[in-house]
Amino acid sequence: MAVTEQQVRVYMSQRRSGKKQIAAAAQAGISERTARRLDRGTGGRSANDPRQWRTRTDPFAAVWTTELAPQLERDPALQALTLLEWLQERHPGDYPDKLLRTLQRRVKDWRARYGPDKEVMFPQVHGPGLRGLSDFTQLKDVVVRIAGKPLAHRLFHFRLAYSGWCHARVVLGGESYTALAEGLTEALERLGGVPAEHRSDSLSAAFRNLDAAAQADITERYQALCAHYGMSASRNNRGRGHENGSIESPHGHFKRRIRQRLSLRGSTDFDSLAEYQCFIDAVTASINRRNARRVAAERATLAPLPCRRGVDYTEVMVRVTTSSTITLRHELYSVPARLIGERLRVHLYDDRLVLHHGGRELMTLTRVRPVPGGGRARCIDYRHVIGWLVRKPRALAGLAFRDELLPGPAWRAIYRRLAEQLEAAEACKRVVAALKLAADGDCAEALGAYWLEALERGDSPTLVELQARFAPSAGSAPAPVIATAQHPLADYDALLPTRRPLEEACHG
């Protein structure tokens, strides 16, 4: 075993002070044999002295120079396992698997001495107010549930390079331009200022499956959004995540904090998406509080926000079909039947659609996304078409989006039961009439639950019974009787003061 210079100094000091050899060796942490060599002046090998001999025969001596080294010179990326398997094919039985670790050390040593240069990372110093960064990340190994259902999502993460101020937004779709624009706009509005530069990743996920024109459009919109806020737009090169290092590394710290907070909370279940977003906001707020001094210093250097919010949506034009639906991103949505044949301007956000007609905002729809393996996603509101469906109730039987039109699992179960017990026309007529009743009274959930429970008991309420229970006027108090006193009709004569002289003049 090598003896360090420190051990030699301790041993010799102990010997000079009069200690015996065995005591001085124990004090220095060396063996008596080494102590005897030190006393004789032959000493022990220092840990800093390179060993000039081998402790065993080199198993690759016969092939290293002639076979292995030339292969590494040709391709320095070759792995030791690949080279060992290659040797085993060329020299069966001479190079067993137990030599893999030895070959790995030899290859590592060769690369250190003769291999190509590795990429150099140049650490950067960021001043206050100079750079903000955005990226998407996924919370792996944690299943977040909303109302009991797993939530497929990722997080948009914005961060200031100098102070570490951060903001995160739950993203339901992929890494799209719309998600980036919404997250960035929301972050700047909460920050209350604008850094000089904004850097994002290469937007490769947003460009996936897009042609060159669509990719150029996304790039132009991204640059226009940054220009609106007075920021210079930059993107790191594709496959070079370290160029976004000021946010790539904080991803891990941020997600670790989320996991810790979820552990303290004791559950990953949330009642709504809004509650989950509030939880994420609380995590980012705690990070920002810890960096409060640097954040305050950086806020003073930020440029002011523009007077209006940036365009953080994607605009799409659609036409309403004769079935009172629109198709957007391969997803089907229903709209009121009065819009059939009209062209609508849609502002597409990550979680919603805002419909406009002729410059006027009409309505907002919840954005739906297809479940993997579940086919086309549909968002159908029966109230949009119920006025015409009551005129054609038989159409319900073969309707392409019947299950999505029926408002909930209870109604779908009701339709299946009635279809089994009655003729198709009668089953459709009852369900459509009940849907009209539910639309008029805004009681689809209550009516469906009551009707299904009755069917499960063996009862079958008639439409008259359902109307008596759920019609808007059912159970309402009678209109109060207001007592009034009838005034004399002669009082009206006082309202006509000029009529009598006019009549006299005419008769005169």
C-alpha cells in the first residue's frame, strides 16, 4: 500500500521525539514493516509516485496495438463492450466476459490520452433584467388526479436568470406555440415587467409534423410576441439543452419542491384543475419569497409592460356545418344551431376556444383532447340542438355523436335500458322529450339521476310524471293576488283641459 508524505512526516517526527518504532508506526498509521524500511532509509512508495510495473499480465497485450487501438482511432465512440464482443468473435475462447472491466479501463485511459476533445461548457454571468427563459417539463413518477381521474399534463416554466423569479402554468396539451405564448404572457403580467431578452428551447415539439410554411409562421408569431413586449427573441439550437441551462437545471429543483409539497399534503388528488394550479402557484410563490431580495433588485431594472396584453392565442377560421358542429384540430364541437353556415373566428388557447363572429365574441368552449387510443375527441352540448332534435327524435338512434350528446353517464344508461325495453322510435321519443325538459329547467343532472334510480327499482316514470316533478313551474308558489282600488273614470276629464274650447270653436 502506498505511504503518503504526511504519514512519513508524522512517523519521522514521532521517532525524533524518542518514540519507539512500533508506537511511532501506530501514530502514523503505517505497518511495522514499512516503519523498518523508513528507518533503513529505503522508505515506502509515496502515493504521488507513479507505479512503473504491472501487478499482473496484460490480457490484451497481443491485440491492443494491432487490433483494438486502430478501431478506436477510426471511431473513438466505440464502447468497450462492443470491442470485447468483436474480439470474442475473432478469437473464440481467448477473451471471456470477466475481462470487460479491464477493457473499459484501458479504453477510458486511451480516450484521456488520445481521444477527441469534449464539448466545453462556458459558464455565463447574467446581470439583472437581462434574460428570462421558458421551457416545458413533465412531473414524472407522480400521478396527479382531478376529481379522481389522472391528469395528463406538463408544466410551462418561466424563470429570470439573475434573481430566479419563476412562474409555472399547467399545460394540458403538448409543447405548442399557444401554450408557450399563454405561459409567457401570464408570467410577464404577474412579474410586472419585461426582461431585455427571452430565450426558449428550439420549439421542436411545436414544429413536429408541420411543413416549412407552418414552421415559419410559428417563428414569426413568436418573434412578434417578443417584439410586442420589447424583448429580443432567441432560441437555443436543437439538441443543445445546456444552452438553456439557466432553466434546465432549476427544473429539477422545482419538481423536487412539488413532490415534497405533495408529500406534505398527503394526497395528489385535487377537486378541480383550478385547485391544482393554485397549488403550483403556492410552490412558485415560496421560491420567489426565498429570492425576494434579488427579485426586488431585478424588478427595478425591468422594462415596463406595454399598455395591452400580447396575442397569446392561435387564430383559426372555421365554418359551422349543417349538423351544427365545427371541427378544429381533428376535434368536434357543437355550437348553437342559429350559426349553421356561418364562418367563425376562433381564438385557440391551451384549455379553451373563444368563438367570434363579425368582430363580436359569442361564446367560450372547453377544449377537448383525444385520449390515446380513444379516437376523435368530441365536445357536444345537447342544448345547442335540442330545439331541432325534438322535431326529429328518431335521429337520436343512429346519431354519430349520440353518446357525447347525452349529458352524462346516467343518461347513457337510461337510453340503453329504454332501447332494450321499447321500440327504437319510442325510446328516442322519451329520451328527447326528457332532454328538452332538462334544457328548459336546467336540471339534466338531477333528472337523469332520478330517472335512472327509478328504472333500477323497476319503475318507469312517464313524461307527464317527469314534467310534474321537474318542469320549471312545478312546485312554484301561486302568484300573489294584489288588491287594487278602482278610481272613478271621471278623473280622466282633468287630463283633457283644452278639448272643450276646441269643440266649442268647431261647433260655433
